[in-house]
Amino acid sequence: MSVGILSLIVLALAVVGFFVGRSRALKSVQGDSRRLHSLPGYYGQTVFLFTAVPAFALMALWLIVQPMVIDGRIVGQLGPQIAEDATASKLAMEDVARIASGLDALQARTGMTNDELRDLSADGSDIRGRLAEVGIALGSEVDPLIFEMAKSFRIMQANGAMIMSVLVLVLAVAGFVLALRRIHGEFRARNVSETFVRWLLIASAGVAILTTVGIVMSLLSETIRFFGIYPISEFFFNLTWNPQFRGGSDLGLIPLLWGTLYISFVAMVVAVPIGIFAAIYTAEYAPPKVRSVVKPVIELIAGIPTVVFGLFALVTVGPFLRDYIAMPLGLGNSGSSVMTAGLVIGVLNIPFISSLTDDIINAVPQSMRDGSYGLGATKSETIRKVVLPAALPGIVGAILLAASRAIGETMIVTMGAGAAAKLGLNPFEAMTTITVKIVSQLTGDLAFDSPETLVAFALGMTLFVITLCLNIFALWIVRKYREQYE
Amino acid sequence: MTDISPTSAEAPKRPQAHGSLLTATPLMKRRNAAETRFHAYGIAAIVVALLTLAIMLFTIIRDGHSAFYQATMTFPVTIDAAVVDKTGTRDVAEMTKVTTIGYARILGESLVKHLADEGLVVEGMTDKEITDMISKDAPARLRDRVLADTSLVGQTVTVDVFTGGRVDGYFKGRVTREIAERDSNVTVTQLDMADLMEEAGILSSQFNWSFITAPDASDLRPEAAGLGVALLGTLYMMLLTFIFTLPIGVAASIYLEEFAPKNRLTDLIEVNISNLAAVPSIVYGILGLAIFINFAGLPSSAPLVGALVLTLMTLPTIIIATRAAIRAVPPSIRDAALGVGASKMQTVVHHVLPLAAPGILTGTILGLASAAGETGPLLLIGMVAFVTNYPASPLDGGFLDPASALPVQVYSWASRSDPAFIERSSGAIIVLLIFLFFMNALAIVLRRRFERRW
């Protein structure tokens, strides 16, 4: 039974439960709803919740756990040699899964019965050819052991799905019956269902904590594994980044960190003055009509996906900088460069800085400006000497938040900064960043026991820690100094 | 009159510092100049920002609009029964054994014959060169058409087929004769023939629906590459993300705004949410790879995994927006409901939520719009894979089928070497921006329509 149909059945049962519970409550008081403790709907709601929620929770849990259990058992049967080698067992599992899905397709296409499939063996019939017919291409002839595993994989999957369906339905019916049996006129249905809902709300709020825990756990566990096979001091202090497929890689963080910080610096040099002046103009100078047009249009920039900026960097900005600045000055001939990525990230960050700064400038009390005007200051003097100093902590916070975004930016640097890890000062040279390397180490074929793949988690951890510190610091500054004027 | 003369006589004697406000002192001039400069800086900043935006949109539309048009040849094709149906039984199972090579020959021969009939000749052009003008994708499309309707066998039908990517690029100004001389994929004679064919009305530029509906195509066939799989993938992901984020986001916000006691746990959750909103999106990709794919064993490239990652990523933003919407409902409404005996939960569900609903929806849609353009995390969960099969419908487990996504398609096309794919990539951005425009417009309409001022 597919998950979709099972969900529909559980849902239908829960809806039926609502009406049955409601009418049962009314019947228990001979239709006189005044004698009920709660409104009749709450009795129905109790049955609905007790039917649906545990069943769906079980289903979700089962769907997560089942593949892990099945994989573990299959790998266990493949023999200790494969089971102990993480890469080999992963590859074997991929083969098993591919053949199993091929068998599914074969069955759907030819209408074979399960018994016929069971009798199929890898050496007898031309499995590879028959699977190719249904669109599953296999690299080599099928290993009989793998093929047997694929067959038992299918059986286990089918059994698992059936057991899940039965258990989910049993749980739904049990919840249905139990909730229904508790219903009588004095039953405090509203309190029960409200408490139930309240726990659901708490669980939803807990998702935020779970996400953080998930991020930290997934980064930390793989990072620790990485440092188990690659020395930690090499990672932090090696000055070269040179991953090799055959081992013996140099995986030094410093060139990547340098590229990241250099590009972010260029971005901030662009974004900070433009963003702040744009905010000053919209907040202090612009007539209301201009402001109501300009502000949303600038914020439009923030709504454009970063991959669009990436393409802009790749197709327009990069070649422009190369042809008109870098080549004539003899600074390099690379379209992707620190300057390209930095300029474009800078533009991306303008609306971020300007809208935060605008809010902060608007929060400076008008009385301070009036005082300054009263002493004879011009508008720009007021802004420079009164408004900006008052708004400074907030602006610093905004700049730090923008810097953290620039450091974590991925698509623009992937498309505009280049892939060569270098320690250099020439801004027209291609350099690379932490995020670029995370993407390049984690796309394509992955081997979760090689340092070349695992280093991406250590890089992710570094990125996470840097941005987290910047964010906490920025939020602290904003919060600490905001109170002065309230 | 007498009053004036003493003052006018006295005025020059006054020291400069106490001069009239109407006569500018050097200091005042400097200050005014500074004022003007400062004002100009502000305007310049705005102009730079808007100009960059305008240049970016302009270049993308300039590069991308031509993706929607494609040089198409229209000519009659005789579907030779001897080639496509050797048994003569019109049995589809037998006919599937004929590969696209057979259909390519039919198309090529028909085009050569048609050109000869029309009297279009270019000196020194071989039949192979003529055949090569047809897109490598055309035989597959003809094959699908014949297999779907076997009565076409033996008949002469008029087909619209794309030209190869280079000939198409010639009409779009991307390929010139000088380039063609150096390019092994196209010859100058082919371009001459294309000109003749255009004059004869065989070749024309037509609106390219297959750019929106067709799946991706390989490096050698940019003319056939389309957004179909990517659009479906994005649609599936948005649907799932909406289904996941709305209930969880609303529930979490209600709890934090209305029920949460002031304690350590609540503080922890709040700090968590504001920090999660600022975590770089690529970190969510690592999370998705490690937990959903590696640990839970979900298939990579699946819209379900993409949606889970995007859900975790956008939840903090949506919770922040939803809480603002709930907070905007004035306390007097709650007090009134509580005053007539409603429970806390009834107050929230019957009064606060309906009043906050437009704000919540607006925030959710805006959150989804930003998720729709997200690329980095999707790369890590394998959505950059080359997928040419449409995912199945959601009821058949389509959420677990490999699919692509619009922004990822932009990236993967941009990283291919053939410049024809830059056009495709920009075209995909136009589609993506239209998609986002409608989501944002929906949010704005909702806000305008239902916004309340208390």
C-alpha cells in the first residue's frame, strides 16, 4: 500500500472519528448539549487527534528507520569484507537498489509474477540485457550475490511496507476506539484536546532546536571523523590546498579563508558606502513620493535569486573587468576573479545594508535633529554629527550581518570567483572560497571515508562558526545600543 | 526714506561674522558646498544601485529572450514503412526496435529531396551537410510521434523540426560566418543554405514551447534543452515546502507568541530561531546531505529531500514573519474573547489566527519565493544531476523521483561550455523571475486586500 493511500485512509478514519465522537457525546446526554462539559465539536476533535496524530507519527518514524534497517541487514549479508569497508558497502547498496528498481520496472513492464522473479537467477538468464530493456543500464554483468541481495531487498522492502501499513492502521484504529470509549457527558473534551494541541505547538517550536542540533551534529561528527584521518594542525596551518584523488592531499584552510575574506572585503567596500548613502538619502532627503518608489526598487535587488547574480558575474561583469581593466593594466587575463565576485556580492548586499540602516536612522528621535538644526547646523552636518553617531551601533550591526552574508554567499563565488586556491594580493586573479570548495567537494561521487570528501564538513563547520560568531556579535550590538532611545 | 540711509551706511562697517544671512561668507559657502556634495553622494548611491539592477536585468533579457524562439524547419516527410516497420504489422512492440538512427535517415532524405524540389542549391554542399542542419533531437521526436500514432506509417506528413544549435545561433546573431569557418560543428555553406531556406519560407523562427516543457538535453543539443523537468521539480518542492512550513511555522509562532512561558527554554528557542535565519544556506545543504541522504537513506536529487532542506532553511524566516503578524493583532481582541469566557486556545484559534491570516500567508509566500530561488543547498543534495525523465505524478511516488530545479538548471546550463547554453540559462532566469514575480505579486495583493489598520 503506498504512503499516499495509507495517509488518505488514516485521514478518512480520523474524519469519521470526528463525527462519530461528536454524535456519541450528544447521544450520551440524549441530545441535550447543555449537559455536556464541552462543546460537541471538542469530543469529535479529541477522537480526530488521537486517531490521526500517533498514526502519522509512527508512519514518519517508520519511513526514516526502515531504509536504515534494511541497508544494515543487506550489508551484513554481503559478508564481513564489504560490511567493514564503508565505500564498498555504499557502492554495493547502490547496485542492489538499482537492480531492485530494475526488477520493479521489469515486473511492471512484462507482468511477471513474484514467483517467476524469485526463480530468476543471475547466471541463467540475461539479466543485464533485460534490465537494459526497461531503461536500467548496468555497468557490468550482474554479480550473483548482489542479484540475490537485490531480490531479498525487494522482499524486505515489500514486507516492511506491509508491516508499516498494518501497524499504522492498527494504531489509528486503536486511537479511534480508545478515544471513543472515553467519551461521556462529563468527559472534559476541551481540556484534553487543547492540551494535546498545545503539545503539538511545543513540538513545532522544537523543530528550530532540532534543526540546530541536526546542523551541529552532522557537521561535528563528520568533522571529527575528518580530523581522525587528517591532522588538525595541517588543516588549520597548511598553506596549500591541493586535493588529490589518490590520497596525499594538501587540505589547508588558509588559502580558502584568505579568498573568502578578500572577496568579502571587496564586497563590503562596495556595499557599505553605497548602502549607507542610499539609506541616508531615502531616510533624510528623498521626498515621500521618491522614497515610496526608490525604497521598494532597491529592496527588489534582495529578492533576486543569487544564481542570477552569479550568471551576471560570469557573463557580464567578469569579461568586462578582464577586457577593460585587468588586461590593459597587465593584471591578469581571468574572467573570474576576486574583483568580479566581490563587486557582485557588494551589489547584492546594498539593499541589505540600506534597508537595515534606513530603519535605524528612522529610529533616531526627531528631537535630536531639531536640536541640531536649532544650533544652526545644516542638514548634512546634522546627519554626520548627530544622526549617524546615534545610529552607529545599529549600522555596525547591519554591516556585520552583511559581512556574514558575504562570507556565506555561495552561488556568486562559485560562478564568478574561480576554483584555484591561491594566496595572493592581485584582485584580478581567480581565487576560491570556503563555500566554493564545499560545493566542489560535495558534488559528484562522494566517498565518506576519504579526507577529500570529509574536508567539506570541516569547512562547513568553520563557515558555520565564523558566521555564527558574526551574527551573535551583531545581534548583541544591535540589542545593546537600541535601548538608549526607547 | 530717512530710516534707510543710516542702516545702508552702517552696514559695510559691520564685522564679517555678523553679516546678513543673505550674503554668503566663505565659511557658509563651504558648508553649503558640503551640503550639496552630501546630497549628491546620496543620489549617486541610489543611481549606482538602480543602474546596476537595470544593467543586470537588461543583459539577462538581452541574452535570454531569444531562448523562447527557435529556428524551425517545416517540410514534408514521407515515413517510409520499409524503414520504421519492417514486419509491416504496425505492431508497436516491433516498431520500438527501430532506433532513432532510422528516423534520422528518413528526416535527412526528406529534407534533401524537399530542397531539391524547391530548387534551393548551394554550390558545393553535400547531402550530409544538409542532413546535419537538422537537430539531433528531431529524430527522437518524430519517432515518438510515429509510435504514438502508427497510422502515420507510409504517409507523408509535414513536420516542424529544429535546426542544429549553430544554425539557430546564426539567426540569433551568436554565430557569424567568421566563427563558422573555425567551427567544426557548422560550415559556411550550411549558413548560406539557411539563408536560402528562410527566403523560401522553409525555415522560420517560431515560439519555442519545448523550451518550457521539454526535459534537459545533452551538451551537443542545446537547441533541444528545455525546462520541463526543472519546472516540475520546483513546483513539487514549492508544494511540499508550503505543506511543511505553513503548519509548523504557524504552530511554532502561536506557541512562542501566545503560550510560551518566559523561561530558559523559550529564550533558547528564540535565540536559536534568530540565529538559524542567518546561517548560510550552504550549511543547510550539508545538513540535508548528511541527515536526509546519508543517514536516512532518502534518494538524492529527489524533490522531497529538496523540500525538506528548503523547509528547514525558510522556517526561521517564516516564523519571524508569522510572529510579527500575530503580534499585530491588538490585545483588546484577546481580552474581549477571554472576557466572554473563551479559553486561551479558543481565543487564538477563533480570533487571533483569522485576523493574522493575511499577514501569515504573505510572510509564507515571501519565504517560499526566496526558497524558490535558492541554489547552493540543492547542489549538495544532487539536484544538479542530468535528469531527462519527468518525475512521476505525486501519487505514484513522484516526490522521490530524481528531478531538477529552476535555479539549479540555470547554474548547470551556465557551467556548460557551448555559448548556446548561456542563452538557455538566461532564458531560464526569465522564467524563474516571472515565477517569483507572480509569487510576490500574490503576496502584495493579499496584503493590500486584507490588511487591517487597528
